Amino acid sequence: MEKLHQVTDPDYYTKRSKQISSGDYNVMILSMDYQFNSPHSVRWHWHDEIELYYQVSGSAYITCEDHNFLVSEGEIVFINQQTKHFVTPENPDECIFHSILVHPCFIFGFGQLDMEKKYIQPVLLCNALKYLHLTNTHPLYELFFEHCTEILFLNENEEPGYELLTKSSLLILWKALYDTVHTLEPNNLRKTSSQDEQRVKDAILYIQEHFTEQITLDDIANSIMVSKSECCRCFKRALDMTPFEYLMKYRIMESTKQMNRKRSESISEISGNVGFNNTSYFNKIFKKYMNCTPTEYRKNQKK
């Protein structure tokens, strides 16, 4: 089991996905203890692997797409492929979690197209199953808890044949996810084209690298080599928001991180750090997304 350290390489998740998909064993187990890592180590990201997140101790807020929820000790979260998410500990001094990352090719292997179409794609493409929060009252909790802890045990000890037993547990869990898809509303497959998704991912990477600057819609559209109107359409289809809305939301989320780690800096200094040149406008946008003013947020954090 590997330790997950603070991510400083902007290509970390891309490199990790390549490592998992190209290896002989397409599974990676990561462990995070926030007592020894920055609270901002797990930043906004997505990947080709499905993820089984297990909260060992303490609690953490997980944001998946536009949904934010608290995960308590012992709870499990299934995070689907290409679902944007990040993790924020409720108390950094007591927050440990394990993450089981599995490339979908591990379920059946490459090339089994009929099996992939029948069993893999319905789960990966289900719009209503971007994540699944399994509390101890969820009907699938006992099944997921049993097999997630089994997978962690197997990969910690690496006894002969542990890869086969890991795959066996994953197949049981995948069948439960497959059954879940069929209980959801019909016509729930993602309709966003792969081209839209790739363009938006590239645009988001550009925003994340340049959000402190005075970037414009022209800059974002040029970064993915499309017109401004097409850039807006791609974001609308993929995220149901405009590029500007995403930029504002990202800046606000970054400002909350700075408020936590730069307690001596003023609100106006932090607003400038994240790309706002007007503090009153920053206050207005902050309240829109956080339902409180920056000053109120900082007071709550101190409490």
C-alpha cells in the first residue's frame, strides 16, 4: 500500500493513470493520513480509474462534480470514471482514508468487447451513478465493506494469488453496481461527446494553471482552439455551466484554501492572489457560492 503525498506535479494524475493502465496489475492502493500531509493534498481531479474510497478514521468532505457531502468513519464512496472530485478533511489532525483505484480493463481485460459493452459500459456511462455514498444504513454497505476491507488486506500482505482474489472481490462489487444501474431512471446514459469532455478537461487545466491571471473567455477558447461560442457550448453540455462560471467557482474554492493556510493575510490580499482585482466583487461572488461572506467564513474556520 502506497502513501499519498502532497501533489505538486500538475500531471500527477495523468502519470498515475498511465502507470495503472499500462502495468500487469491494474490496481493501486493509496493511503492518506492528513496528520502528516497538507489538508490540500487531494486537489480537484479526475481519472480513468474507478475509485473505492474508504474512510478509516475521522471524517472528510468529498465534492463530486457539484455535490458535496460528509463521509464519516467506516463509510465508503464509489467514484466513477472521469468524475471530477476532491477531498477536504473535517479535522486534519484526525483523518485517514484508503483509496482503491481500479482501471476498468482489470474487470475483464482488454479486447473482450461484447462483455465490456454488456457489463462495463452501462456502469461507466451511467449519468446517475457518478458516485455512490455508502453509509452504514445503505443496503449495499455490508457487501462493499466486506470486500473493500478484503481487498485492502490482500494487497497489504500480497500472499500468492492475491491478485486473483482481488479480482474476485471486484467482480462481486461490479455486479452490485451493474444491478444498481438497472434500478435507476431509464435514459440515464451520459450524452456528452468524448470530444466535448476532452476539450473541457483541457480548458480546465488551462484555468487551473492561469486562474490567478486576468484571463478572458478568448484566452480559454484559444487554449482549446475553438471559438468562444463553441467553448461555451462545450462547457454547457459537459458541466451545465459557462467557462466563466467555472473560473469563478474555481477561484472561490482556491480562496478558501488560502484562508485556511494563510491566516495572517487579509481578505483583500487573498482575493488578489486568486485573480480578483476588486474586493467587493470577490465578496459578492464568494457569498454566491459559499452562502456566507469571506469574513464570516474565516470566523467559522477559527471556531
